[in-house]
Amino acid sequence: MTNKKGILFFDLDGTVADSGTGILASMNHVLEARHLQPLTSEDLTHFVGPPLSVSFPIVFAPRGIPAKDMQMFIEEYRAIYGATYLPQTPLNPGMGDALSELKNSWRLAIVTSKPEPQALIAIQATGLRHYFDIVVGPHDDSEISKAQLLERALREMNELHGDLPALTSCWMIGDRHHDIDAGVEVGTRTVGVLWGFGSREELSSAGATAIVETPKELVVVLNN
């Protein structure tokens, strides 16, 4: 970790990337094709963060999609999202400058519940793939906790660089309680960001080390 403060593990959707519009449009395409009630932007808070297999019963079962059709629905959604929206995933405003500054002092990595093949396309679309040493996500829709993904990311960073800093020099950064929960469980420090899908109350209740309102504030907190 020569000349680096430690490792920053970033959540992707809502934190680095502004993927909500594409996710919502793709979901609604599948729902409307079945003449079912579309999702609202508020519904995004339920299924951006956890794996789809977790959020599906909460959001989609009440709209009349039975559990037996879950996999078919997810496959249809992924086909539309992957073809139309994923390759055009935009950065959240201000994140480009923030990451550019942070990479001077830290090693950066992505830890996401988005399936890894999709996550790689999304981060490539932002133009900042080269900022991140690794991109870690589940290989499929199996229910893998964010803590397990973070632990895997730590192992991969160790394999890549031959050493690891103390966990107190590592931060898990995200917009949902799943991100904060993971950091707390694994032993890293945590930052909750308020430009994504989670609320201050959600992030605070999960035990975030710090909560920030803007990418500029994130840089200040981490480089302090």
C-alpha cells in the first residue's frame, strides 16, 4: 500500500452511477407489457441495493407477478436493461471529480449487488473503469450478502497487491443500509451518501461512520 492511505470500496448503483432511470424504465417495460401497475421512483428504494431475489416479493408480488415467474421476469428485465440502458449508464454528478481526486491517495474498488458482468459494463460506460482496481459483484442472481462481497473484495485486493491495510484504513461507501451493514460486519469504516436511494435515517440507523451530502464533502471526509 505504498503511498496510499488504504482502500475505498464503492457501491455502484446510486453511489457512483446514476442508474435509477434506466432500471425503472426497464422494469416498467416488462410490467406494462403484462398490463400491470408500473413502478414509481419511490419504489426504486426497495429494489436498488439488495439482490432482485430479495426485493422481488416486496415490490412485484403485490402487482400480480407470482414467485414462479420471478426468474422469467428478471430475465426479461435484464434483456431490456442490458440492451438499452446499461451501456449508457451515467455517472452521478460530481463523482468524476471526486474519484479523480481520491485515487491519488487511495486504492479504489467497486463492491456491488449488481451481477458482475452488468457491473463491468456499467462502470465501463462511465469512462472511469481504470480508476478501480477490481469490480466485485455476484456472478448470478443467487442471494449473496454485501458483507460476503466485501470480504471477497478484500481477498482479491490482497491477491492483487500482496498486502492489505488495516480494516480501519478501509471504507465501504454506499447509499443504502446494505452497504453500511456490510462495512460494520466486516470491520471497515463506512460512509453513507445522500445522493442515492437511501435516507439519512436509514444510513444513520445502520451505524455509518460518516454521512455526506455531496461528492465534494466525501472527498473532504476521506482526505481529512
